[in-house]
Amino acid sequence: MNRQQRLRPACAGIAAIEFALILPLLLLLALPIVDLARAIQANMILINISREGANIASRSAQLDSVSSQNVMNALAATTPPLDMSKQGMVYITKVMGHLQAGVVRNVILEQYRWTGNPGYAPASTVWTCASWANDGSCSGIPANPDNAGTANTMTGLLADGDVVYAVEAFYNFNTMYAGLNLGFGKLPAIGPNLYSKTIF
């Protein structure tokens, strides 16, 4: 047996040891990328359901508590792998530009909250309802637009009489590896509340 034949098995053993030593580092670098990919996927799903919800709401002849729940149930059914029934929320808000004392205010005409997940209910960023009915409708909105609440968004964008629908989708995203210490610092948390809003 010559010298070159004797060195080949030793080199193969060294490569296996090097791979065994570097594998944990490679896994620690790959796992946060999995979390980031999951967060991007969840955010894309929320964007899609808020867009589709705003499109459906704006085309509906009359949106009431029953039809809004039907729309939100249909939207939530299209979200796998997300579990909207445990970690998601959807709001539909009808906003109108209303001229009052020479200034156009964006007043709230209607707001609906999805009843499919009563345990997770982050506040709407468009307007916060003070009293929710069991059917998911906001029961504290005055019939007279002069007394209605003002939308927190879209200030100055609506003319008198313009009506838009804002659909918001929330998801309580749980990162698998948030806070993992890699020796040079902890991994940042993504979320927990992912959010998308579409106005149509």
C-alpha cells in the first residue's frame, strides 16, 4: 500500500468531523430564515384577504351584519396555513366624507368585527368601536353623520358624499425562534401582530 492510499481514509474522516462541527452553526443560521419566510407568507395572505374583502364590500349592494360575517368567514376560509379562527381578526368599516361646518370629515357609517375568533381582538386602526353587538356590528354609531365618529385614517382624501370601505386583517404571528441567543445577540421577534389594510 502506497502513501497516497493510506491518506485517503484519513482525509475522509477529517471532512466528516469538520461537517459535524459546522452543522449546528449552519442550522442556527437557517432557522431564522424559516421564521422570516413564514412571516412573509403570512403577511402576503393578509394583504390578499384585505384586498379581496375591500373589493367584495365595495361591490355589495347592502352590507349588514349577516352579509359582512359571510364575507369575513369566506375570507378566513382562504387563509391556510394561517389559523384565523385562533389567531386572526378582520374588520370592515364603511367611511363617508361628510361636509360639516365647512370642513369635510371622514365619518364612520358602519363597522363590523369578525365573530369567528372572539379570543383575539386587536383594536381597529381606522376607528375604535366602544360597544360591540353579538352579531359583530358596532352598536354605538349614531344615525346622524354630524354626530358620528371620525375615521383615524384618510383625512383630507374624501370629498363630501364619497363612500369607501376599509378592510383590516390582523394575525397574531408566533415566531418559532424569537429570542434565541446565538452568542452574538438574540434573534429579533417578528410580529406578533401582522397587519394589512385596504381601502376601496
